[in-house]
Amino acid sequence: MRKLMVLVLALVLAVGFSFGITITMMSPLTGADGAYMDEIVARFNEEHSDIEVVHVVVESSLDMKNKLSMGIASKTAPEIMFIRKFDMPLYLEHFKGFTKQEWLENYGIDTDDIFPGVLEGLVVDGKVVGIPMDIWLFYMAYNKGNFAKVGLDPNNPPKTREEFISAMEALLPITPEGLTPYYENPAWTWIWFHLLWQHGGEVLTDDFKAPAFEKAGIEVCKLMLEMQDKGILPMQVADPGVSFQSGESSVLITGIWTIKPWMEQLGEDFGYAVAPQLGNTKAVFGGSHVLAMPAVMVEDPKVLEAATTFIKYLWDHSIDWYEAGQTPARKSIAESEELKERLPHIYAVSQDSEYVRQFQMFPLISEIEAEIAVYLEEILVLHSMSPEAGMKEAAFAVQEILDDYWSRN
């Protein structure tokens, strides 16, 4: 009996030593990128016998925010959030923060190495409350074979508005009826925001008190209508992936997350390049996944040490994460020979990283995006409103959202 008790005690101690502290990380990662993260987590767990990281996936932004809100209130939130940056504004004051010097001296993370546009909005009262791991930006995917068929240089894709329009017109003769060379969904709001920034616009004023998109938004809508009139952009809602993958359409300006699967599917016909500049301002749509710690979950110094150990591990092994189809948030990696040699496609597209523009850190930015989408459909899909009338109505609707927000805050 005594021997049995000793054995049980030994097992308990062994299990306690093996697992030590368990840290939960919640992320929106599904599919292939989630599998990449699972591999990184598994390697970390193998290398750190005293820390176990559990990766929990919640894809929906709404569901993630609801779980985070309830978790903070009840102190049952994950210790680490791998969260989309535009989902963070409501929680900025609830995340554990450190000064740039503290991040560097205590945890070995140089936040000055992060592209400024990506770090913007994550500093609260002088403390950095989130570490951006990546940038998911827009790039131009194109079919090299189709370019060659019409005499376009497949290794010199268009970079300016004039070059882009000219190239799309050249591709018209080989584009099947019912499709367009640039086969993109005109109702996809992210494309409109991308072009808004390229036309020097912004969604809201710096103080978040008024809309700021009307003038540039009109110009963007006019550009998109012009492309529709020329037959190079669809008039109606489109599902572009299948047509591009089949080679029937030739160009997409889309997210970096598509680059690896299309490389595998299209082979030598697949071309990739930085997004062309279709406006008067060098800019590209982007977002980030950010590592952040709910403060109520890391009050215990041992838990904080375990959480920051994993964050530092991801920081040090971030190039493994970029294989999933993300570009670096860190300048040193974006410019490195290692990235150029290991992931040349990511390296090529990441040369636009310094021009990345992201949604402003306003708590109701998703609601504002949805409101603008209503009027973009009227202008670009239903063709029932002029750009001027549609943008005026959109600005009025957004102002109502802002006025209501500020009346309650």
C-alpha cells in the first residue's frame, strides 16, 4: 500500500512538472494557416516542458469579441489573444502593456523593428499593448500565360493606373464572354477601401468625430465605374476565385493569404507582384494579427512569464509563420536575405509593407464598413445612385453612427 502511494505521488509530481503552466491562445485561424500555427505550438510545447500552450480557434470576429468580453469580466479569458487588429479597439485598455524599453530589455522584443503603420494604434498611455506578428496585405495575382498570349511581358506586370487599364484592355480578346480580365467582386468593400487610401482618402477624421471619405470615395467609385464601362471589371457581384484558378480571368488584386494555394494550383502560369498604384497616393490595404494578453489573466507573475515566453518564441520564429501566407510585420525580416531565399514570393510582395494602411482603431469601424457597403452596392452593383449621391448618403449615415457613439461615451 505504501509503495502504491509513493508511486501515485511520483506520478502526480511528474505530471505537474511535465505540464507546469498551461496557457491558452485564442485565434481566428482556420484551414491551412491554422495548421501552420498548430505546428509552431507543438514545437514550442516539445521544447518547453514547463509550459503547455493550447490553441483554441474562433473564426468569427463577433464570436471572438463576445468570448473575450465575457472572459475578461469573469477572469476566464485566454492568456494570449492572436487577434485581428481591427477587432481590438474595444479592449485596448484591458490588455497588458509595457513600454518599448520594457519589451526590449525584459522580453527581447524590439518594437521599433515593427513597421510604424502596423504598430499605430497599439500604444496606450505610452505602453505597447499588442505585438503585431504579420501583415496580410493586398498584392496583384495574375496569369503569366494569359499575359504572354496577348503580347504583354509576363515578368513586367502593370504598376500604374495607365499601365493597368491598358493591360486589361489588351486581355479583353482572350477573356470568355460573361467574364472580365480583372474579375473582381465590385461589392467587396475591402477593394474600395484599398483604392480609397490610394486616392489619398481616409474613413474618419483623426478624432473619429466625422466621416472623411466622401471626396476620395467619389473618385474611387468613378474609377470602378469606368472600368465597368470598359468591360474590364464586372458589373455585378462576382465570385472571382474559380475563374482565376481556371485561367479564364487574368488578374486579381487580393489578399496575400491566397498566394500559396494559387502557386500550387497554377504553377508556372502564376504571377505575383505588389499591387499597382491606381490613385495618386502610394498605399496598400492591409491588416495584422496581433499578440495581446488580457491583463486580468496574467496577474500571476508565473503566468505572465509563461505567456511572454511563448510570445517571444513566436517573435523569434515568425518566418515559420510567414510560410502560411503572411508578410512580415518586422522591417528586419522583410528586408532580409533569409526571407528572399526561403520565401521569395513573400519577399516580393512584402516590399510594399511600408505603405500599408489599416483600418483606424475606432470601436465601431466594422459597423461603419457595413454601412458604407450598402451604398457601394447601390452605386457599383445596382447602379441606382451616382457616386456623388451615394457617397453623400453614406457620409450622412456614418455621421449618425458617430454622433450616437459619442453621445454615449
